[in-house]
Amino acid sequence: MRLSELNTGDKAYIIKVQGHGGFRKRIVEMGFIKGQRVEVLQCAPLQDPVKYKVMGYEVSLRRQEAEKIEVSTDERDADNEHEPQNISTAAHFREHSARHTINVALVGNPNCGKTSLFNFASGAHERVGNYSGVTVDAKEGFTDFEGYHIKLVDLPGTYSLSAYSPEELYVRRQLVDDTPDVVINVLDASNIERNLYLTTQLMDMHLRVVCALNMFDELEERGDKLNIDTLSSLMGMPMVPTSFKSGRGLQELMREVIHLFESREGHDQYYRHIHINHGHEIEDGISNIQHYLKGNDLLRLRYSTRWLAIKLLENDKEAWRVADELPEAQQIREACVLANRRVKEETGDDSETAIMDAKYGYIHGALHEAGYVIGKKNDTYKTTHWLDAVITHRWLGFPIFFLLLWLMFEVTFTLGQYPMDWIQAGVDWLADVVSRQMPDGPLKAMLADGIIGGVGAVIVFLPQILILYTFISLMEDSGYMARAAFIMDKLMHGMGLHGKSFIPLIMGFGCNVPAVMATRTVESRRARLITMLVLPMMSCSARLPIYIMITGAFFAVQYQSLVMIALYAIGIILSVVVARVLSKWVIKGEDTPFVMELPPYRFPTAKAIFRHTWEKGKQYLKKMGGVILVASVIVWALGYFGTMGVAPSLEESFIGQLGKAIEPLFLPQGFNWRLDVSLIAGVGAKEIVASTIGVLYTGPYDFTPLTAFCFLLFVLIYFPCIATIVAIRHESGSWRWALFAAAYTTVLAWLISAIVYQVGTLVM
Ligand code: GDP
Ligand code: MG
């Protein structure tokens, strides 16, 4: 009986909640848990919604929701004790079987052995055959197992759940409208890559799924290797090897069905709801569409909105029929058109293909991680597998990777030098014009020393930054970055991170801000947080101007690049140490396994590369026009004016006084007040350290190479920049972690530079 059938004052016990996982989760969170007593308190005037009392709380449900909750008035269905599975229970369940009935649907590709499973389990003799089913119907049977009455429905075979063929549509309607308690996804394990495609669609639908890895005999005979446990936890569903030629694995399979039926999502390592990451543009589209879908309660009740959004993007007719009924249909269409256009620009494909590619990428990655190796037989994904065998090879993988990294930095700095020189010439020319054409006075000083000096010192790095971003975009879009993350996975795990953390870390060499945003792709919250917090150790390109400026002045030519490399290396080493410390003592949490997607290799389209590079470069330009411009003017003004108006010398200006005031703080590092001031100014953006030094030093430098090196160390490690801190606040969801990042980096910088300076002076 349904909860909706009760009258005011009635009491009953909850037997089960039907519907897709998202709905069930919400209802369960309200307290409608199996075995709980529920009482009808009162109906609203129009019979809807109805107020219930459950677990001591008053909750109101709509009629449609109450219809999905199965209840019994029999007190023995209360969950007050765990009755032993003895004869009296068995008798009880025969009488009141409702509580122990599990509705199971068999879903799988044609010829994977669904009917064989059905026959073995139910003792039926349905026709088994090596042909695609043409009849679109479902056979029903049942089996009694360990006190449960398991109803089985043998559905027609399908390769996917789009709405192309009548079989697919039929299976889909069965899954949506009849929402089975548990789905058994039967897979032909000897063809697992293709068979898992359907599984990924079941994941989207948010159903409770057990996989039967059928034809396991063939897989073994062929000598394939596969770690089933790993695959299960990566896909978020239990998997059981079976063979329905002999009936092997049937009992384990049924046990898993019961286990799944009784357990709650997320409380079991093999039972998790996983969102497959379909890539930036598609995911944006999904959440835009979901936004409109979620406003509709009736819809939410029936469908997982994520699934429906994906179907809409796939331009699924059936899904559109549903969406067109909604008042927001127009907005949804617009969101779809936008997503489709962006996907087209990025990949050259339509969304449907892009979604399919992403799913296969997910499958490929999961299988790769589960150590899947095909014995002897031809291979359907030959080129990709072959390329991956080389690129992720145990010995070749790292050399290839480091070669590419080296190439990236080499090209960035050598090729970038040319446009850099041009821009430098332009800046010089502009400064020259200003100083010759304008009358002396504060305005000229501000323009020449403040704006042109400050912004100019930084804008010259734009070409190098664009080149770096082009490389990063190329690596991302071609699919190589995913492989790089893959081979780094083990190392990353040692740091308490995830392989996917690697991509943001590399991007951090460009700019920490987009890198912090890129941590979104790391599913595990713990790994994501640690990645964000160590990211500032990745020496971003904004620090480069300072390095070049200082090393150029203090170190002989042959040592200059050594100093630079040392700085980058120190940053990396520190990030490893900090990550380990954080993961060990500070940020707790379980490491849940997640798939590293291995999308198919692709030649990136020029348009996509251009756009991705530009999107990143735009942020840099915005920083120029914003923070850096303002900071340059402020630094200039503080240096130009003093307590008595225009300051006669820098030392008597505001900035001079400020520097003098904080000088004791940096005595252990041997920094003078000019350096102190530039460090404070650099809080806005690290380029400002360079521009400030540019403004403050017109003559030669007055400190030692040791101080210079310690200063560079400090610049490397301390407070990243305001924009990065704000990004961390945004991505971590709290100021706490943002402030933590700000504090620990500054303290660490102070300590390390002090130690190096003190030890350095002793030694020399
Ligand atoms: P359905 O289309 O999914 O219902 O698949 P069937 O149950 O009709 O099976 C298709 C073919 O695969 C039949 O010839 C079965 O005998 C065979 N088959 C089913 N399960 C297994 C298995 O585990 N191992 C092997 N080798 N063959 C199987
Ligand atoms: Mg069949």
C-alpha cells in the first residue's frame, strides 16, 4: 500500500521508497527510512500536501511524492529489531511479502546473456539465442533467495538508452516509469569497453545498479586481466563475475542485489553516485539546463534532472517532448543552443558525439586503472590503445612528458623574447614621448614613473604568457594532459593528491588564478583542497619579471638560469612537503577513488585553441588594467608625496617611512626598506614587486647577492596575490582556507628566507 492511501490519524511503517536515486535521497533525508513509523497528521485543504510525523519531526509531502512511498500497517514491518532469518520470519515474509520484495530489471546489450540469467534465476525456459531480439516485450519471473522475493524482468537488449529504436525507448520507459528497486546490468565481459557504455547511461539515470560481468569464462579463456574491485569502485557499483552457461556467480549476484537494496548510497564503497565529467562546455550546459528543470517539482520527482539535461543536449526527441511542456522551454532551448555552439567550436563535433566521447573516455580511463589488458584478440580501439601504450608506458611515459615540458618552457622563453623586445621598445618610446612632451609636474611623474613604469614593467611578459597558455591549451585539448595526469597519478597519491591535481599544478606555472579554478575537475574534496593550498608554490609567470630583473643584476650570466631553475625546483619541492604535511595532519577525509578519464586523442581545432588561450590571456590583461594600474599609481603616489607635500627624497616619502617602520621585521633576511615596500606592494599582484622596484630604484642596487637570493625566495613563497586568495575562497567555499593559504605561505617565506640568510652569512 502507498503512503498516499492513508487517512488522517493512520499509522504505518515504511517499506520502501521508489523512484530515481536523487528523489530517494531527498525523501530519505527527510526521515522516510525503511522500517520507520509514519503517522498522518493532517491533510491540507485540497488534500495536498499532507503533513506526516516521522522520526519525531513533522514533514509535509505532496501527493505525488507520497505515492512513491510504499508502506504497511503491519507492526511486524517495523525496524525495531533485526529479526534472525529463521523459519518464522520466512513464514512472515510469505504472508507479508511486501517488505522483502525486490523488483529487479535486467538490462544489457543484445546477446550478453540476460535471458540465460533470467532462466537460471527463475527456473524458466525462455528462448536463448544468438540473435537480436525483435520482439519488444518484457518477461517476468521470480526467485526466492535468502528470505527475499526477487521479481525479475527480462528486458530487450539495447546498446544505449537513446530514443532511436523501439527497444531503447521501451527499456527507458520501464526504467523511468516502473523504477525497479535494483537494476542488474548484464555485460558481455569479453567485450567490456563497448558494454560499459550502457552502464554509463545508467549512471546518469541515478539508479541502483549491480553489474553482472557475464561471459567471464570467455574472458578467462582469452587471458584478459581485469581488477574487478577497482573497476567496481571507479564505476560506483558492485560487479560480479558470472557465467550463465554454467550458472556461476548467480548466488553472489543475488546477494549483491539484496545488499544494494538494503544499503544506502554513499555508505558503501561500491555504491556511489558518480557524475561523469563530460568536459567544460557540456557540463556548463548541463547545469544551465538543470537550473530550469529543477524549478519544476513534478519533473524532479520523475527524472534525474542531470540525466534529462544530458538527453536534451543530445537532442533526444523524447526528452524534448517533456521539456517542451515546461514554461521555461524557451530558455532551455537557448541554453542548449549556446552549449551546442560552444561544443562545436571547441571540438568540431555536435554535443551528442562529445558526450559519447566523454563517456568512452571515462570507460577507457576506468579500465586502464583497473589494469585491463586484453589477452589475444583484435582490439576495437586500436590507435588510442597503441598511443596510450607508448605515452603512458612505464619507462617511456616520463621522458616523453619531461621532454614536452622542457619544450614548452624553452619555446615560451626563446620565442617569447622577440615580441617581448618589441613591446619593450614600445614602452620605452612612450615613456620618452611623455617625458619630452609634457611639462614637469606631478601629472607627468605619475604617467611616466607610475603608470608607464609600473604597467610597462609587467605588460612586456604578455607574449610569453600567451605562448605558455597556447601550449597548455594544446595539451588539454589534444587529450595529452589527461595522460600526463595519468602517469603522475602515483606520485600525486604519495602527496595526498589525485592524478587530476596535476593539471591545475601545471597551469599554476602560468597563473595561479585559473589554476585554482581548474581544481574543480578534481572530484575528491580533500585532494581538491590540498591542490588549491599548495598551488601558490607553483611559481606563476607573474614572478618571472622579478626573477629576471634580480638575477640579471646579481648573478653572472652562466649562473642566471641555474638560479631560476633552483627557484622553480624549490617551489615544487615545497609543494610536495606542504602537501604531505597537509594530507597527514591538517585535512582529513577519506580518499575515494575516481576515474581519470582518457578521452580519445584529437587534433585540436585552431579556433578552440585560440579561444582557450585568449580566455586565459584576457584575465592577465584585466589584471594589467585593474590591480596593477591602480597599485602602480598608489606606489608612485606614496613615493612622490610625504607628510610635507611633495617629498624631497624617497626616504622622506610615505612609502619611505612605511618601509623604515617595517624594516626591523625583515632584519633577519637583510632586506632594506625598498625591498620591504615592494613586498608589501606585491600583495596586490606579484608583478607589482617588479614594478615597485622599478619605481623605487633609479640608480644601482644596494644589497648583496645573498640578500638578492633570499628576496627571490621570499617572493616565490609568500602570499600569492589577492586574486589567487579570492579564487581559493571561491573554490573552497570558505574564507577559512583562503586565509589559511595567505598565512601559511607568508610565515613559510619568512622562515625559509631568514634561515637561508643567516646560514649564508655564517658560511661566507
Ligand atoms: P540475451 O540476448 O542478452 O538475452 O542473451 P542470451 O541469454 O540469449 O544469450 C546469448 C548467447 O550467449 C546464448 O547462446 C547463450 O548460450 C550464450 N551465453 C550466455 N551466457 C554466457 C556465458 O556466461 N558464457 C558463454 N560462453 N556464453 C553465454
Ligand atoms: Mg534475450
